[in-house]
Amino acid sequence: MAEYAGVRSSRLVLKGARSHGGHKKKKQKKRKGDEEEVDIVDGWWTVSSVSQITGSVCIEMGCGTYIQALDNGLFTLGAPHTDDGPSPPEQFTAVKLSDTRIALKSGYGKYLGVSEGVVVGRADAIGSREQWEPIFQDGKLALLAANGGFVGVNDVGDIVATSCTASDEHIVKVRSSAERQTAPKDGLTAEDRGNLKHCEVNYVKKFQSFQDRRLRVSEEDKEGLKRARKDGSLHETLLDRRSKMKADRYCKM
């Protein structure tokens, strides 16, 4: 641990993280009023999409055991945790490469890859074998390595990627410490918020081509918009108003 602290990347230092008192429960489940169950351990919440895998993350296998980086570039499972989150060697920095692929960097400043079926962290840059594909299916997640193998543990405790199929022992949880973005309870998008005038301006800004950099907003009466909001046809009415102003790049002129 002392050796790890000497090389740990500053990117893994969590700024503004809340401190938890010892008398408080660190594992949180479904809160009153929440629409979905939230799996949080000491501020680390379970991701449900590739877009959420960014910044400081950890990889949980089993219950309360996390993949841990060793100083020789290999990986194993750390000691089980009960109420607390991952220790520093169990924390990684995730980098989004595309809509489906990510890269992972250990606290030793090396990128995780796969070599002859074994997960290693010895690369200074991201190459083809340092790319990972999180596979979500039926609410479960498995990590696919560049060699086509899913991440698991072998008999001697090494983290490997040798199986071309994902069974129960390959199911993982990726947890993030980033601020969790929750959907608004009213279900409205950012563009739909505010009064009708602001709502129309929001959609014009979103879809206008801005060929002459001038905001083109319809000057027609807003009564039609009020009726459309009540009838549930607000978006169609807004599109029609933008079409008349020739202020939407998706409208047929």
C-alpha cells in the first residue's frame, strides 16, 4: 500500500467527496419517492449504461469484492468490503473512447489491457488491446476484452479474460463516484421547461441552422401553443411554427 501511494495518479483523488460519519449507514437502497432502486455503497453507485462509465470507477465482482491493481502490473480480487467503498488500489480512471468502448487506467498510471488471456496494466498509451466493451443485457454487465474474452478470475486468483461466453462468474458491477444525474420527476426535458415563450426559444436554438446567426422565432399568437400543450401536441405545433419561419434544419422547405 505504501508503494501504491507513491505512484498513485492525482486524477484518482476525489474532490468534494462527502465524508460519512461512522454512525450513518453507508449503503443506501431505494429512497422514498425515488422511481428506481439505487445501489450505492459509500457514495459509489452502480452504472447502467456505457455513457456513465467515466472518471473514477471501480469494478465489483461478487458481493463487496473489487478488482485490485498490483504493483507488478497484474490484477486480483481485493479483500471483501462490508459497508465501505473501494480502497485506492481498487479505483480506476475510465476514459470513453466511443459509444461502446472505454479504456481503464489504474492508480499506477498504466492502462489495462489483455495479454495471452491475462488482464495486465502496463501500457502507457491506449492501443487496440487496451480497449474494453461493457456489455449490458437484462440488467447485468460483463466486460469484454479486446481478445474476445470476458473478464473473470482464474483458479489462482488472477484477473483473466479467457471465456468467449459470459456466465454468472463473469457478471460485474461498475461503480462510479461521479455525481449521479437523475431524471426529473416531472419527466420534462430541459427544452420543455419554463413558459411557452422560453420553450419555443429553446427548441429554435436546438434545431435552427443559424445560417445568418439570427434567432428566428415565430411572432404568431401563443394561444395555439397553449392549446397544443393541453392537447399533448406541443412539439408538432412548435415544428410547424419553425417550418413557417424556415428556421429548422430538419424541415422540408
